[in-house]
Amino acid sequence: MRARLRADVDASLRERVEGLPGSLRLLPFGGFDRFARGPAVDGRFGLPPRRGEPTFYAQLVGADGTTRRPDDGGIALRVDERVRRVAAGLEGAYLGDQDVSGSHLRVITAQVAPGVAIQIARPLSEVDALLGGLRVVLLVVTGAGVVLGAGLGWIISGGALRPIRRFTERTEAITGAPDTSLRLEAEGDDEIGRLARAFNTTLDALERSAEAQRQLVADASHELRTPLASMRTNIEVLLRGNGLSPADREELLADLVSQTDELTTLVGDVVEIARRTEPTDDFQDVSLDQLVRSVAARTRRLAPQVEIVAELEPWVVTGSPERLARLVSNLLDNAVKWSAPGGSVEVRLREGELSVRDHGPGLDPADLPFVFDRFYRAPAARRLPGSGLGLAIVRQVAEAHGAVAEAENAEGGGALFRVRFPAAA
């Protein structure tokens, strides 16, 4: 605003210089005194008055520094070396500010004749007053705006942060509470609502994990209790030893060895199933067909009463050889357990799909959804040895290797288990 107002003042001063009478422009320096003493229009050296315009002051300056002003005296403007140079024609016209007798003036200096310069001044009191008032208004408006903005910002931020504070307080309460069933209130579709729903999903997974751990401990304790009780009974009988024949003693010792083996297997299965993640550091390319062939040969030696027929195509997977061998071994052991003496188990590996089929009674449709659950044993299986963890380990190992395990009844009878492996990269 200051620049625009002063530009208007400068334009009016230039217009004044350009509107000077030609006689004044052609006046020789010798006639300077005559012109200065001669009649002037409105006492302003030929500057015609204009209605509504502010006061203008003028004076003539000679190259030697001599000055002439109107008959009414006017205001004596300062004359310096630069003004004399303009009068002598050594420098062009220029604009500047002067403070004279307490008045702030805008002055233009221009040559009007050889050896003569004119100085025309216009007071800047109106401009300064307008800028001063505007400065006050801007300070008041700016200050009010800052206060208003701070107040609105405090109100808006308080409203925006209130859900975050509630969310923080609620999460702190849930974190410090032992009850994992607590949930956050997820309201709206904004970021806080989405964060609350994501947090609730995490709590759901945490609750499922905690429940699975509790269930694992409870199931494992239940399964361990039976062999431990049996072992304790046999040991107590052996300790008493009264009236035991050598044959009875041998039978009790054989039972203890069998129960110890069963307990060892159960503990190993519990440790295996308790592994939540697979370490990938020891993953390597594994020839699945050779691994299945090796496990099948070992199973033939341990269960010669069942024929194991293998049809294996070459297939390479990335994974842990020991864990994959455990998967295949559990599938074959389960198939042998359900096969009658003289029966057969068919093992096929084709395009990455490993299938193991037995010719036993098959799976009860009511048991199909649960065959891979931990410690699940069908009613018909409770008379057979086992912990109910073998097929659960199969699914866990399969998922850790990016495979999918499925169970179904085969056509013609028997159970059919499939595990589809992805190929190695």
C-alpha cells in the first residue's frame, strides 16, 4: 500500500513538471531574476491550481545555488550539490524525500532551462496518516486473528485429540488388565475408528493365542497324566516285589519301557506342536521324492506287516529336511496304524502333491473337520496308541512351508491325505 500511494504522489509530481509553461522551459538563466519576480499564476510559477489537489510547494534553483520562491514565500527546500548538478544539466531529474519545518515532503528536482532547475514538493502527511491508520488496523486485525486462531485451534485440536486421548486411556487400561476379552469402541470410519478396529483384531489374535496356549497346556497335562500314572503304579508294584515271579517282573519292566517310549514320544510331539514359527535359517532345497523314499523305507522296516507302495516323481521344495521328514513320517505312521495286517499304503508324489492313502475304515464325516486339531482323537482311535498330535504336526509343518494339508475319504474305502507343496524358487 505504501508503494502504491507513493507511486501516485510521484506520478502527480512528474505531471506537474511536464505541465510547466514552455516560456519557463525556454527561459535563459539571465532572465531568472525577472521570471522569479514576475507575476505567477496562483503564486506557483505558472502551475495552474487544480480543485481538490493537495498543496504543492515550488522553488527555482540556479546552478550556483541561488533560489527563488513565490511572492508568498512558500517553504525553503534544501539545496545540495546534486540539485546544483541538475540545474547545470550534469544530472537528470530525480525524486527524493525531505523533512522541512516539521513537514514530510516528496520532492522532484528537474532542469527547466539552461542553468535553472525547479524543485516541486508535495506533503506526504495524508499518505503518512493513511499508512499510520492502516498500520494500526493491521496490528489490531492481526492480533485479533492470532488470538482467534489460537482459540479456534485449541477448540478444534481438543475435539480432534479427544478420541485419541480416549483411545490411549482405553489401551492403557486394557494393557494393564489381565482380561484379554476387553475391546475398544470402534466408532466411525476415520483413522481412530480404523485404528481401534485394527487394535481389536490384534486383541482377538492375542486372545486366540492365549486360549490356544492354555488349551495346549491343559491337553498336554491330560495326556501326560495317564502314562505317568501307569508308570507310577508299575514302579510301586516293582518296589514292593512281594510274590512277583520273574515272568511278572519282566512283564512290568517291559510295560515301563513301553510307557517311557510313549511318554518320550508325547513330550516330543508337544514340543514340536508348541513351535509357533519355523526358523528359516536352515531352509534349503530339498529333493522331496528322495526324502519320501527314505522315510518310506524306514517305515517298511518298522511295520513289515503293511505293504507300502510308492510312486514318486522328482520335485524340489525349499524347507527344513528334518521337519519335512517328520511330516511324511506322521502321515505314513497314521496310515499304517489304520491298516490291517497284510494291507497296503499307497504313497504318490506328482507335480508337488504328496498323497498318502490307506485301505482302513476311513474317516467318519463327523471327524473330518477336526482331524488336524491338536489332541483330537476320534472315538474309534482311542483304543489305538497315539497322542492326537501327529496330524496337527503335519498341518503345522505344511503351513510353515507354504503347503496345504487336506483329508478326505478315498474312493473304494480308506482315508486319503494330501499335501500340496509349492516348487522351490
